[in-house]
Amino acid sequence: MINITNKIKTHRSAIAQAIVRVSMPETMEAIINKTVPKGDVIEASRIAGLFGIKKTSDVIPDCHPLPVEFASVTHKLKGLEIIIETEVHTIYRTGVEVEAMHGASIVALTIYDMLKPIDKSIEITSIKLLSKKGGKSQYIDLFIYPIKAAVIVCSDSISAGTKPDLSGKAIVSKLESMGVVIEHYCIIPDEFEVIQDKIQFFYENKMDLVVLTGGTGLSPRDVTPEAVRPMLDREIPGIGETVRNYGQEQMPYSMLSRSIAGLKGEMLILALPGSTRGASESMDALFPYILHVFKTTNGKRHD
């Protein structure tokens, strides 16, 4: 199974379709009149489909068990066709398209099984996904202009050359995968004035996004939040809360992080943990969703 522990929980849904074709009008009349020897085809197949949706992970090896928050099965009788639609919703880390398709296939197979004694030429003509929503792909915004970013590594040891930078490079890699243009990448000591000078420099040079990593812990030298907060015109508490909530699911020490974020003018500033794991998990928690801020704050530049 694919590791999905780095994904966030979002509302995800899917609609699938299956079509069963019978060979004669008498078969459709038996379904409508509920005279099929094996019973009520519509109701029996609907129940079977609901079971199929909920049991998907039991029969398809790479499907993750997930909470099914809503499931429905509908039938439409049209000519000699029974058109089946299944709809599934969850709030989880992975999508439900396979659950919807599995449910539709079970409905179709149940119909086939119930009708085969009276119609020897039934066929299942198609099973397909009609739509799906949720996950990162739904939240990737498109921009007319590229988002320009600067990444600042705040670390005494890294700036002194006694330790390699891994967290800053992880952030750069993640931003580039989102289509963000990295204009600047720098390493500085965790000094109050140096941090503020860098933020001001990037503000004056019209950066869209500044991401700092390091200095958000509780040691006497961790002053990044104290340096960042006075620079903000508007703090965005939900960003820091999201980082900590996501991190807490991965590792219990995340509650000690003092990550902070907000806007200076229209420039978004993020102060993230300095550990490689903390920085990477924070980026997983925030991106690409956080890029939507540029549509809400800067309609002049972005579509």
C-alpha cells in the first residue's frame, strides 16, 4: 500500500457509473413489476452496492480502509438499459473513486445474477468513473504571473558552516514542485535584527512569499517568531495552527513549535520549524492550499 500518512484529511467524493443491458423488454417489465424469481432487483442490488462500497479495501489489496461518510446507489431504467450510479463521500487522506467504482460493479453483478435465470443475454456494458473531487488537485490555483519566493534558513550552526542545510532545500524543492519561482535562498544566523533586515529587503524587492525555517523552538537563541511578528501587518493564526495540528498527528513534540505566519502588505511570510522533518511536514500541511492567499490579496497581479 502507498504511504498516505503525509497527506491531510479533506472532503473527497466520487461518482461512478455502470450500465447493464438486458436483451428483451419482458426483462425490464419483470424488474419494474417485481416479478423476478430471485426478488426485487432494484432494492437487492442497491443494498449489495452499499456493502460493496464499504468492503472495497477487503477485496482490493492496495485500497486503504477509510471512513465512508455517505454512500448512495441509484438506478435509471432507460430502454433496455439499467444505468447505475454510485456516489461516495469521505473526509480522509485518500480518494474514494475505487470505492464508487467497486460499488457500481457489485450492483451490476448483482443485477446480472438475479436476471440470468430469465434472460440469458444480459451484459454489463461499462463501468467508469464519472467525477471525483477533493485532494490537492482540487486546490491548485492557476496564476497569470509566477509567484516569487525567498527561502531564509535561520540557523547559527548552518550559517557557521558546521552543519549542512537540509530543511531549506526541502522547502525549495516543495515550492518548485508547486510552480513557485525561487528568487532568493540564503542562510543567516538566528539574530533578531538580521532576520528583520532580510524580511524588509525582500519586501522592498516585491517578493510574494518569504519562507523562514528555523528558530521557532524554545531555546534562548530561537527568536524567529519574535522577529517576524512585529513585521506583520496582519497575522494569520490559522496557518500556525494548521502546522501544529498536522505535525501533532505525526510526532507529539509538534505542540512545542512556535510557527507563525501573516502578511506584510501583500507579501506572505511563513516561519516554519528548522528540523528537516518539521519543515517538510509543514510544507505538506500548507501547500498547495496556502497559495490561494494570492488570489484573495492580490487580484491585480493574479487571475
